[in-house]
Amino acid sequence: MTNNAIQYRMMTANDFDAIVAIDTKVLNVSRPEYYRTKFEKLFESRDYIPTSLVAEDEGGKVVGFVMGELFMGEYGIFQSEATLDTLGVDPDYQRQGIGDQLVREFIDHLKRLGVNKINTLVNWDDAKLVRFFGSMEFSPSKTINLERTI
């Protein structure tokens, strides 16, 4: 189900408060420092190409977002791989297809930039997120993430 009243656009630095508010509403914890670091990298570094998007309702309220990175390599050459690392939809706007459309718009934007692979990380036991990304044609990669607790 797609909500036609929702508009999608590139994220700007002015979206910071709205992004933090949505994330707080979803996770029940405020993470402004996490987003401050992400925003600095995305909007102040010359090494990253803007890829992050927001969804706005008819009144211009930001109701969802997707954030990722596309690193610009040596000599200004784009990398062929990007990351999708943060996705959020205001709980009052969930189940309207906004998350699906944000990811589709994000993918289309990256395709236009010449990207041919997108990586994201999901906890293997988070069935809801695994299903969501599976429905978006993401599949397990050939590499595995190893960790050690000390």
C-alpha cells in the first residue's frame, strides 16, 4: 500500500531534529549524538555523496527517513557499492508503504549514480527486518561478520 500524499526528497541538514524525533519515537531512547556524527559525515565531509532521503506528509512534516553512504574514492571517483544503515518511519505513519517506498527511492537514486551493490546489516534473529529487506530483494552476502566479546 503506497500513500500518494507522501513526498520523497533528499535529506538536508535542517532535517536533524525531525530525524532524531522519529528515531526516539521508534526506539524509546534519544540518540542525538549518533545522528550528530552521521550528519557531520553526510553534510560536512567532501568524501561522501548525498544519498539519504526523507518522506514528508502533505503538511511538510518529515514522517520517515533512510540514511546511507556512498563514499567518493580517490580522484573523485564514486565507489560502486553503497551502504544503507538507518531507516525509520514515524509509528503514526507505519503500515502505509512509506518504508518500502523510501528504500525504492534510495535504490533508484543510487542506480542513477552508478552504484551496483548496496550493503546493510541486520541482526539475524530480527525476523521482521530480515523479511522487510528480503521483500526488497536483499539477500545474505557472501561475507560474514565475525565478533568476539571480551
